[in-house]
Amino acid sequence: MITIVYYSLVRFEETNLVSGDNALECEWFDVNSVPALMFDHADILKSGLDYLRYKVRHEPIGFSLLPEKFTLLELQGIYESILNKSLDKPNFRRKFQKMNLLINCKEKQTNVAHRAATLYRFDINVYEKLREFGFTFEF
């Protein structure tokens, strides 16, 4: 048996889960509580997660899962989900602010039940310049 694996990062709200011809049903699982898998598929999943966690520390892939304008809390949530660990809120914000990768949109959230947070955009131009020097996203 040969297993070929691909992974893709998609925004959950933009997905439409449909079972194929060879599956009776399909459903989403939290990657940290996947039921038992056949053959070596648990090892394959672990390798994929390890690779994703490596990539998120070296490339701005977390931003692809956010809307164009996002809050720092949303950004932190992406990194916490992928890395499967809680990040200290003040430290996370301070580190990202020091990276100069975020553009303050000078806008606040709308239609929220709590105090509206500032919206930001990712600055790909600054990232491209930093990347030339071996930049990483370490938290």
C-alpha cells in the first residue's frame, strides 16, 4: 500500500465538507483529538503537523488563514492553534509589533459585544526584506 499525502491550509468558514464516492461519511476533527487511524496514518499526520509547525515559524503562512484586516487576538489564535500551545498575550503582541510586519489600518472592529480591537494588515513588503536576512517567527 502506498499513501500519498497533501496538506492545505483553508479558512474553515470557507469550506464545504462533502463525502466522496468511496466514503460513507466524513467529518472534521480537532487535530489534537483525532480517532485511531489505520496503518501508519497517525505517523503521517504527526509528520504533517511537525512540518506545519516548522513552516509557521519560518514563513507567514498564518496570515493566509486570516481576513485581510484582522486583530492581534485573531492572529495569536492562529499561532496558538497551529503550535498547540498558549502564548503569552503581552509578549506575543510585543514581538509582533517589533517585527514591523503589521500595518495599523487605523480602524476598529465593528459589531462586537466587547471593546472593539484595532485592525491590522500584513505587510508583505517588509516580510520580503526581512526574509533575505533569514528572518523567523519565533515566539
